[in-house]
Amino acid sequence: MVKSFRLAVTLATLLGAAPLLAACHTTAGVGQDLSQGGHALTNSANANAPTTPAQ
């Protein structure tokens, strides 16, 4: 029971990581992908920030 659960979790993890690994072929590519994700998050936060501080 535990062995089959562990196998299922391992397979799910590998299948989930496959698109991430296919998206960038080098370590530099990983850094660029993470950087782009950070920029998108920052831009979204800035776009949705209130224009005046709450009092």
C-alpha cells in the first residue's frame, strides 16, 4: 500500500516536472524563466496596487 502510494507520488512529480524541464535546456534558461516569472508577478502587483494609501 505504502509502496504503491510512493510510486504514484514519484510518477506525478516526474510528470509535473517534465514541462518545466522541457521549457529551458540550460541552467541559464532556468534563471531566465524564473526571472520572467518574477517580473510578471511584480508587474501584476503594481498594476493592481491601490493608487492612494488606505487610512
